[in-house]
Amino acid sequence: MMGTALSRWTMSYFTAALAFLVGAQVLMIAGYGFPAVPAEAPETLTLVHMVTIGWLSLLMCGALFQFVPVLIAQPLRGGRLVLPALICLLSGLAFLLAGFLQLAGTIDTDLPLLAVAGMLLPAGFLLVVGVLVGTLLRANLTLPARFVAAGLACVLVTVTLGALFALLLSGFLPALAGLDFRTHALPVHIAVGLGGWLTFTAIGVSYRLLPMFMLSPDGERASSRVVWWSGIAALVLIALASPIVAMVEGTGLMATPDTATGLAATLGLVSLILYGVDLAFFYRHRKRRVIELNSRAAQGALLALILSALLLLALLATGTLGQHVGALLYLVAFGWLSGLGLSQLYKIVPFLTWLECYGPVMGKKPTPRVQDLVVERRDRVWFALYFLGVLSGTGALLVNQPDVFRVAAGATLLATLAIVVELVLARRLYNVEDGKRLPDGTSRPRLFLPSP
Amino acid sequence: MTQPHYELDVRPILREGGEPFLAVMQAVDALAPGQSLRLLATFKPIPLFHVLGSRGFEPTAREIGNGDWEVIFTPTESQSGGEASQAESANNRVDKADEAWPEPVIELNNCDLDPPEPMVRTLEGVETLSPGQTLAALLPREPLFLFKELESRGHLWRGSFDPEGHYRIVIRRG
């Protein structure tokens, strides 16, 4: 273990995250939740939060603990809180899922499970945000770090609304029971969670990570600044749509929430298009001629992001957004966010494993290359299968074919499991030649716990 | 100084397009106190004169035909005091005045390497230095992981960004 540059608990976050990803996919194949039951059914909520909190948020938190210090070249501040945060998040999520099962009638108990989740999850995310913001405050923020900071603000908004829902559903806060949360707050919870916390943060991290591993010029670009401003404007509009409309109507002008949502969608689209332009620039101007599998697979995720934007436009144009929102969210969560997550894990896990194992003898002894920890040729097919599965699944949802969806989800699960196995093999140094595996002075990294 | 020269012929390495620097430094490390190094090369190795001069060796070079050169590096008086005391005095100099860092004996450009290669090459270079010597490396970005490694190995460093956004680090072996 070299100094404090390696985040101690990141692998534990990743492991928990992957377990939830696999678990959620197994439930989908079993026909649990949407599309077999409505999108707002408790069974679907169970599934959705396994993916968004269990998989994507834990993945993002684990990655940020490692990469925020790299983004701003400052050590992590308050690293002792990282493990308590994980414990709060995992236990909070367990209560949340149990609470949904209680609503579904699967669990019969009088305990206020959702209310407990409504305390533990905010506590966990507050600890995460506290550590990361405390670290970010020490530096002048570069553009990628500003995206992350905005994402952290968004997770607080998302989790606050989520906690309010949890308390309302548990029968607490009777004073607020008269408000129509489903109409006013739920869209904000979804849009700020997926668009702000997960997407904005992922954009920020990718602005640094992709150029770093493709050796592209990573100076701040004017288009990136437009991505930032239009993205922020879109998020603020979405978060404040209802109050803004109320204010505009107060001045006697006509306005509907659709006006604000339409404007937010337009700004969000501008943001995404320019983000695509920036990424195309990184790929075109890379010094690394041979592109590695993680960067290649990230292209699949970007394609899914573009398709998501086009699908949103098509659904808005045909007035069928309400009907097909499940398919859109599936494509965003599994194509874009999970696709990007898995592709970057495929680089991050071997890279961190390499540093952990070979860092102490670097320059003193011959070491394998980072690329020797994986076998890219073997794994290409899994990423291809993954994205094919997601695209077919989205198509199946759009044409209401739940059985086809389950087959497609099966392909996605198979690919996910294969990638997980490859990550385990990388941690185990399985693909490294016997003679080079453990030179004197190195020790084998643990699978998902920090070195002693 | 009656002991024989330590012989090192780097011509085969050079003819194959290789880089003999490591072999030379290893040979220097293997010298007995007071022993000189007889080096055979395919050109007059001027850069080495500077590198080994800073380690207390005086070069005598002569052409031996076919464009090949023989250089004998003889340890000077000041070197015989031993490396430890030399390193200690270097340390003191640095503590007293910042400008006392010696000129880098190795210059590396690691900008176009794939991570973590810039760090690996830099540390490989550092391993060939004697205590108190410095190495300069140009890196694609501020090397957070390298700092931690240098710290844990007891080396000192200074760094800053150049106008192109690369990070130039000078490392002084501890």
C-alpha cells in the first residue's frame, strides 16, 4: 500500500455496487417489477433503487473517493468517514428495499422501515458529500471538478426529496400530506438524480479520465464550458420548475410546467450534444493509436446516451413520453450510466490493483504492464453482448414485449457476470505470467478489502 | 591504485540500438573503492562525462579505431571520502540554500507514455542516481501517485507546470 494516494475502501464500494447490479438484473429476468407491474409499483421501486443507489451511486462514490484527489491534486480529507458512509448507505438501502417490500405486502411488519431508510441514506450521502466537498474546497476547481461539485449538490437534492417521500409514505409529516408530491417532486427526484448526480458527475470524471488514458489534449475547451452552463441551467430549471411557474403565473403571464420542462430539455440537449463534440475531439486527437477496450466500450455508452436523447425527443414529439418513460429510463440507466460504469471499471480495477501490488517496487524490479492484468481480446465480446442486450431490451420495452425483454436482460446479465469474473481475475493477478506475478517486495492484493 | 580497471564494453548494446545507461550505472555501483572504469563505446560519450563527473570520476578518452572510443573513468581524490559523507554534505547544502540542488544528471520526457509508465520510467531513473543527485522529468500531469511514492522512499522533489500544461519535476535522491 503506497501512502494515502490509493483510496482504501474504493474496492469495497465497487464490490457492493456490482453485487447490486447483478441482483437487480436477476430480478428483472425473473419478471419482478416493471414491465410486469406498473412503473410506480413498489416492486419496480425496489428494482430501481437497487440500480440507482445500490449499483450506480455506490460505484460513483467509490470512484470519486479515488478520483477527486486526482482531479484536483490534493489528498482526500476526512478519509476516516468513508467506511462509516458505506455502512450507512448499505444499511439505509437495506431498510429502503425492505420498506418497498413492506408496501408491496411481501414483508409484514409494523416497523417504520422506510422512515429508518429516510434517516440512514441521507446520513450516508451527507458523509460522502462532506468528505468530497471538504477535499474539493482545498483547490481552485478545474472544470471537471466543477461538474463533480454540481453532481454532489444534486445528490443532496435527490436524497432530501427521497427522504421526504419515505417519511410521507411512513405516515410521518402529516402537515405535508396535502401536497401533490407525485406531480411536483417526483420528476425532480428522478431528473436531478439521474441527470444531475449520476450524469453530470460521470461527465466530469470522463472529461479527465478519457483524455488521461487516451493521451489526448485535456485543456479546458470553450465547448466544455457551454456544456457546463447549459447543463447547470437545465438542472436548475428542472429543480425549480414548479416554483418558477407559480411565480410567472403570479405576474399574470401564462405559463405551464411544460414550458420550463421544455426549456430544460432543450438546454440539456445542447449540453449533451456539445459533450459529444468534446468526446469526439478526445478520440480524434488522441496520441494513443491503439485504443484500449475501456475507451472502446465507453463509445457504446456514449452511443446509448445519444440514443437516449433521440428517444426523448421522439417520445416528446409523439406525446408518448408517459407511456414509454420506462424504456427511456432503462436505456439511460443500463446503456449510458451502467455501460460507462462497467467500461471504466475495466480500466480502474486493473490500474488500482497494479498500483497497490507493484507500486512499492516500481523502478526497482521488472513489473508486468497494467494491460497484462486483463485479456482484452477475450473481453471484447462481453462488452458487445452487454450493449446489444441493452439495446434489444429497450426495443422490447418500446414494443411491449416483456418476454423478449427478459431474454435481452438475460444476455446483459451474462455479459455483466463475465465482466465481473474478469475483474476478479484482474484483482487476483490471474492473467499475469507466473514468473512476473509477485516479485520480491510485493504482496497479493485482497479481493475487496484494503491491505492491512 | 594498483587494482585493474573494471571493464565494460557497451558497443554490442549500442549496435543493437539499446540504451547502455543502466549498464554503465550498474558498473559504477559495482566498482571497488578507488577502482576505475574502462568503458568501450561506439562514440565519444560526452553526456556520461558530466554524469560521472558529478559522481567524482575524471574521464580520459581516446579513439581506438573504427570510430570506437575507450574512456577510462578514474575516481578523484574527493570521491574517496565515501558516498555517505558526500551525500550528507549535499543534504546540508540543500538545507542551507535551496539553489544548491545540483544540475540534473538525467533528463526524461515521459509526456507521451501511457499511465502508469511515466511514473515507472521516472522511478527507474531515480534508482540509478547516487544520493544527492537529481533527475528531471517532464510528465503529462501533476503526478499525485508519484509524490506519495517519492515520499515513502525518502526522496525530495520540486515541480511546476510548464506553459504547455506539462509538469516538470526535479527529483533529488535521498
